[in-house]
Amino acid sequence: MRRLLLPREWGPLRYAELWQADDALLYVHSSRFSDRYAQYRLRDIQALVLTEFPVWNGWRAAWLGVSFFFTLVLLLGPPGAWMLWALPPGLVFLWAVLYLARGPRCRLVLHTAVSTVTLEAVRTMAQARAVLPELQRLTEGTQGRLAPDGLTVMAMPEAAEPIAPAHSTPLLLHVFFGMLVLHALVLAAFYFAGKMEDGLGLSATMLLAEFLLGVLATLRWRMAGPVVTVVSALVVLLALADGGVLVYSTAKSFGGFFVAITRTGVKPENVEWLWLKEQTVGRAAWHAVAGLLGWILLLTSRGVRP
Amino acid sequence: MGYVVCGACSMRIPPANWNQAFPVPCPVCARDVAVTVFPVALQPPKPVFPERVVTGQEASCYNHATNRAVAACDACGRFLCALCDIDAAGGHVCPACFERREAPALHERVNYDSIALALVTLPMLLCWLPIVTTPAGLFFAFKFWSAPSPVFPRGRWRLWLTVIIAVVQITLVGWFLVYLSQGRGGLPRE
């Protein structure tokens, strides 16, 4: 029987996983096109060395600053097609923000008698805090524990209670449910400003992002637990249905999608959005309910266990 | 176990810093390092006494002709005695293969389904490359359709997706060729 100790650690061209087998750790390192497996028996593990790295350094500050600078310049630059060029630095900036939001980094090195391996599955201190106590418990359950004098071995009770891993909530879930609440607030602002038609483009973009985030949140069911996963899956379905309504009403208003994209000079005042008020209110309502419900679930469950 | 090193500067961490309740700064780079040493690290290595070959029918070690073989190297297949058998990452390795690999990971598997999917998707960025890579991707998909799954089972969705995309691409190319052959988009007919 195997148990995933941590959610998969993703990288652009690789991923890594750490599993617990019956009496061993199973470390998987994949370059997408090939997987490498290594098994380390618990009775062979000699040491675990965790080194913490600060979240900020010169390169990361430069990465964030330069991408932010170019995004801002291209967004505030002369009007026209320049704004489109803000997308690449904007994505790099977003990547930098998400990278830094994961907190301090670390390196976890495992020593056995014949090998020393860096476990790429543990790259942040949050991950280390979640998995290191469990690794220590498993190994000490097999080998015993060293006394403070560093020489005496204390036997561990056979049926040692599992140490509750440190509670941590994936950032993805907070971003996901936060985006739902933000979407509801944006829709409310457009509603009360009386410019509901202006918010539909933004709303469609956010719906697409919510759909993608919802799929990712649903796939992280191991971390999120059943209730949050059901809510995430429900949001995906609602986003799909809502997107369908949006596309249908847009097509209806423009007289068909293909007509719309081939027609030039459609005047906004000639566009009659179907059920614009009902759409906005309904969309804001389900976003607010789902977002707040998700956040309440995240906060009341005091995090999730890997 | 002789020593452990800092993960940042690779300098030795003194034993006084081992198994502390809180991370201790590295004496050299000052980064916080938490070292957990387990009892097996302090145990002296167990002596190994290889058995001798008694009869001529027994397999002997590649390195020691008088020692009875107890395992075969997972990398090169040579017979190994208890003296030469290195237990690395859950497998048996001979000293020569062990020296060639800094971190032995003996179980390696090629993900042909990912390769097939990449062959039919990534080259779409270039218009002419899929002419070669799409059939290659389809070939990979069918050739390794029933390949045994690795340690962790992988679904076949990549293979299905590969076949669907490849069929769509081939259909589009075929349609385009027919379109050209009818003279609608190609060279003018006489």
C-alpha cells in the first residue's frame, strides 16, 4: 500500500513525488518523458538535512521588478496594439508573484550509507513543515530515536500515534475562492454603476479563469478533502453553464458569432443584451455564494491534510 | 556515518548541531539548517562474509571467482557476491555501476504516451513539421498501447488524445490536399 506524502511538486519540465510504501520511501522524479524511481528503506535512512533559503534574493527581486516595469510601461504606453504586448511580461510577472507567494524555499537532502539524494519533491518550507515530522515519525518508528546525548538509542513504541501533519491550505484554493468573491464584487460594481454591458468582457475572462482554476482545484482532491472538491466541481459546472449563457446571449445579440466577428463597426447602443440584468444578478449571486462557502469551508476545516 | 553537509554551502555541519529542537545556523553560510540523524547512522558497518563456491555448478562472483554469487547487478547483469552487492535505492548494484552513478535510480521508465502526445501537439507550432511527427506520434500510440504501466498506473487518456488529434490533423491535411487538387486554392488550371 502506498501513500502520497505530499502533493506532486510541479515544475515547467519536470515533477517530483514522495510516497510512503510499507517500509520504504518511494521517490519519483519525472522529466515528463521518463520517470525515475528510487526506493529508500526506512531502516537505511541515516539523516535528513533541511536547509532553508530566503524567499528574496537579488535575482528574484530583479525578476519581479523587471517584469512589473515592462508590464506597466506597455499597459500605460501609447494606446493601441501596444497593450497586447503587455501579455508576455504580465505572465512573467504573475509567475513571479505566484513563485514568491509560496514562501521561503528549502532543500531536503536524504542520506543513506551509499547515496545522498536531494528530494526535489520538497522545495518550500511549507512543504517541509508538512512532511518532515511524518518522515521522522516513520523512520524513528523503524529505527528508534537518538537520545539527546546523541549516542543512546531510545526504542519507539510500536503503535506510535501518527503525528498530525502541519495544517496548510493550498494557495490555489484561496486564489480560486477569492476570485469567485472578487467576481461577485466586480459584477455588483457594474450593476450599481449602470454599465452592465461593459462588464461582460471582463466577466467572460474571469469565467474562463475560474473554470481552469476549478479544474485544477478539483484535481487536488487529495489535499482539498471531499467537501471542498465537490464545491470546486460544482463551480466548474456552473462556470460552464454560465459561460454558455453568456455566449448564447452574445451570439443572439450580435446575430451570430460568425457575423459578429466579420461585421465591422457594431455600435454598442445597437446591441441588445438578452436578460442583461438577470444575467448580472444571477452571476453575482452564485459567485458570492460559492466563493464565500468555499472560503468558510477552508477556514473552518483549519486547513487540509496532505 | 562520518558527517553531514549543509545543503547550501556543502560544508560540514558539526555534530553539536545535530538533532536540535530548532534549526541551527550553518557555521559557514549562516543559513538555517535542521539536521536529523537517525540511529542507523551511528552503527558500525556490519561485516560481510561471502560464501565460497563449493561445487563447479555454482555461479561465482564476477569480481571474486571463489565467492558464491548471491545477486545479479540490476544495471549490467554481472553476478555479485555478498561482498560486491551494493544495496542502492532498493536494488542490487555492482561497485563499477555504482561508481558511474552518483545517485542511483535503477528503475527508470520512458513515458511513451507523453512522447506520442508531444509529437502530435508541440509541432503544431510549425505548419510543416506535423507532416512527419503526426504519423510518428500515431505509431508510438499504437506500438505502446498495451505497454505495461510503471510503478504508478497511468491512464490511457494521453494515447486516446494522441489518436484523436492525429486523426483530426490527418483529416485536415487530406482535406487541404483535395482542396488544392481541385484547383480552388492552388495553381490556376489551364
